[in-house]
Amino acid sequence: MSARVTTTVEELRRLLDSGQPPVLLDVRWALGDPHGRDHYEAGHIPGAVYVDLDRELAGPPSPEGGRHPLPDLADLQASARSWGLGDGRPVVVYDDLGNTAAARAWWLLRWAGVPEVTLLDGALAAWRAAGLPLESGPSAPQRAANAPDPGHVTLRPGGLPVTDADGAAQLAVTGLLLDARAGERYRGEQEPVDPRAGHIPGAVSAPTGENLAADGTFLPPEELRKRFEDRGAGEAAVIGVYCGSGVTAAHQIAALAIAGFDATLFPGSWSAWSADPARPAATGPLPS
């Protein structure tokens, strides 16, 4: 994955002031918080369009597909057009949670063939820290100067790799399978939302939160590279990532890309794996 992953606040500010602004997407979402749109309307970066993760970045939940299965491509394309995406126009996405939710939009659009999609490094907190203004209420998609009406993007799947439960099980044996959830969920000490506690046997714990510095920006590439090499990424022929439902795993894939590693997403993640009683669950820390 060679495409750029992040955009800085200063770069975004200059782009928004230009005659060719990017499409700016606000993916305000957190597990257990259904008020994303309210948070967006209370204050967002000027020109940003709200994206509903549960409704627009995922298909209907099911035991087989998990809590956030990939959306139908036609549905995703309709949503992307409503956000103002056009072929060849760059996209910047952010949230208010260190980009751990926004990365789902970043991954999905890259998977669907949009070449220029970046995460606002530091997310909304970095914009606020720079003293830049917010606006409230709903927002319509911005148009680039002399551009056709927004909403003419054509999406094509396959831009990034995915795997299923069987593939994830195989990766845990023959490659490297990273579990992006918090350590206590990996170890099986608690499970707040999914049917069983634990992790996929052979998976290695790599909590998403450890990709970030204290200010919510991604760690420098060399630090991320060491983090993943310490978990076996340097020797693995193929790297896979899962989390609870395929959301924060996308953030892990972004961090891996910054570090110079390609990775495969298991979209169903633990929510699908744990719903299948035939799938084993391991508990406890990493083996010594």
C-alpha cells in the first residue's frame, strides 16, 4: 500500500481555502454512543459532511457477517455520491476519537477504488488545538471550482484485501494475525458486546490505541514499524487484522501502512467468529 495515509491540519486548512477543496467526511461514532449526528451538528470542521458509520459504512448485522459487515457496493456508492464524491477528487476523513472510527471510511473507500483518501492526523482534536473554527448544524457537500455536480463517483471493489473466518484462522498459523482490541478483551477478561470472550487462537495482541501519540496523532513511522516488527510483522509473509467488528482494525491497517506493511482485513472480526460455536476461543495473554 503506497498511497499516502494522513493529511495534516495545516495541509487541510490550505486545501479548504483553495478552489479545489477535498471532500471532507466527519465519521463521528463510538461504541455504545448512538448520538454521532448530534455531536457533528454541535460542531464540525466547516464543509464536512456527516457519515453514519452504522448505516452507511456497514451492511445489516448478522451472526455470519458480524456487527459491521461490509456494505453492499451499490449502497456504498449511493452514499458516497450523496457525500459529494466525484471521480478523481481527493477525500479527507476524520472523527473525534483519534480516527479509530474514521479509519473505517478510509479503508472502505480505498477498498472501493478511491485512490486519494487520507485521515486527518490527530482528528478533530488537532483542528481544535490549532485554534481553527468549527461550524454547527448540517452541511452540504462542497464543490470544487468548475467541477460538475458532486456525486458522480464510480466505486469498484478489490482495492484492498479482505479475508473470511477460515482465512483468518489460517493466517494465525501461517502468517501474522493481529487482534486490534484492548488487551483485556483479547485476554478474555471482559467482553462487553460479543457472544463470547477471548481471541482467535494464534492471534497476537496489538491494541489500536497504541498506534497513537498522546495528542492523538499517529506515532512516527519508525516507531510504528518497531511496534509491529516486535509482534512479528517483519517475518510474516501475510499480515491480517481483526478487532470487534472490523472498525478499529481499519485503523490498525492504516498504522501498518504508515509503517510500510500491507495487511488484510477480516471484516466480520470477533463479532462473527464468536457467534459461531464451532470456532474455538483462546483466552489469556500471549504465550511466552
